[in-house]
Amino acid sequence: MKLIFLRHGQTDWNVQRRIQGCQDTELNQTGREQIKRIAVETKEPWQVSRIISSPLARARQSADIFSSVHQVPVSVSRFFRERHFGFLEGQSIEDIERKYLIDCEEIPDSRFGMEPLDQVKVRVIKGINMLKETHQKQTLLIITHGSIIKLLGNIYGYDMGIITNGGYIELELNDENSFWWDSYYMDKFEDMRKF
């Protein structure tokens, strides 16, 4: 089974470096163009069977663009929704660092009303396990969020920051749960605090 985890396209809040979390922000024009370009470039090499999307608008819009190019169905899954960042959502990274002297990506617990990282991990692993049961030997595209892809890297032993908008990782799972990684725009991984 091959799982391709792609970060949604750019939003205005990405440009403004504001924490989005579970806020339902939409793609901007650049984000729509990014996703369209990547969808066209990957149609033949990926040959995905289905697209799975986070329920948040920026991911769903990215999934709809991919679906129109790849001509495959889209399912929405809450398991791949972005982490809830509590009352930090909507604030700029610079303001958060100045006010609270923290990097919110590095907070594992529920401070500031955040979703605890261990709960996010359980949710994401449950989502992967459900896909393994229902879509064996298929290639699936999961359109999700930067923090979720970073968490996946950590789960599978790959230390990474927040991947750029439209960036992706590929995870190949066999019966023994071994894997391999590949990435798009690997050289454009951004500082882990830049959302």
C-alpha cells in the first residue's frame, strides 16, 4: 500500500504566518495554482485510486482540484484534520513567540487549549490503520496539513519540520509495516515554525 500525504495549497493565513489549526481558511489564488500544477505533474506517476481529505476547507479545495485532474473520487476523513491549536489559532507566529515565548509546534500537551499531541497521534494512526484495512494494495492521496505530516515523519522515525504548501511525502507500507519515504520539494522544507 502506498500513501501519499500532501499538504494543502497556500492560504492567506500561510502568507501572514498565522496559526490556522482548525479554522476553516480557504486556498488563495497561489494555493489553487500550486495544487493544479502538482496535480497535473503527478497524474501519470502516481495513479491514485482515491483521494482522502481532511474536512477543513483548504484541504477539501485542494482535494477537489486533484480530483478534477486525476478523475478519482474524494472521501473526507476527520482522522487527518489539522491539530487544534486552541486560542493560539488566528494569531501570528511572531506574536505567539513574543507574548508566550513558545513554539506552539513543540507543545505536546493541552496548554493554551491545544489538542494534546498524543491524541493527535492516536487519531492519525487510527486513520492509517483503517485505510490499510479498506484499501490494501492501492495508492491513496491524503490531503492534510503541515503538523500532521510532521507528526507522521516523527512516528516513522524521520525528523522533519513543517513541509511547504503543496509538498508531500510518500509512505509505502508492506505487511510488516516497513516503509520508504520520498518527497516533493524536499529542498523547500521550511522552518518548522513557519506555517
